[in-house]
Amino acid sequence: MAYKFAILPPVKEYLRSLTGLSRQAHIRVFANLHASLGNVSDAYRNNPDTRTSAGSSRFVFSLLLRDTDGDGQMHEFRFIVNDAAAE
């Protein structure tokens, strides 16, 4: 089942302001977020190891990508996702 989610404006602003990433990498960050978070499994969401604390409605989601159009480096992004509405 695919989930709908919203990226909060401050997070969007932060991601857009990252000057170390190429334009293509910025696009891939947003595309990967939509593809990955929209289809995150219930098993991942419900795994206690991904939760910020026991019983929390928030889990940690990491995204790793190489900026092949920019510096060629790997970049890791960590997001705290509130999935209270998904339950």
C-alpha cells in the first residue's frame, strides 16, 4: 500500500539550500523520498529499531546517494518521519 506524505516547509527549504549538491542530486533526493517513503513497508515502519524511542510515532529513514553530476561523493540524509496518521 502506498502512503501519502508531506515534507514540511522548513525541511524543503533546508534541502533546497544545500549548496554542495548538484541540481540533479537535489532532484534525486526528492524523487527518492517520494518513491521510498511512499512505499515503505509496514515491517520497516513497525520495527522498534527504526523508532526514535519505544512507542514513538516517529521513525528514522536514511537516504544515501552519490552525486554523480556534482562532487562525485556519497551523501547521507537522515529524516525523522512522523507516521501517526498511517496507523
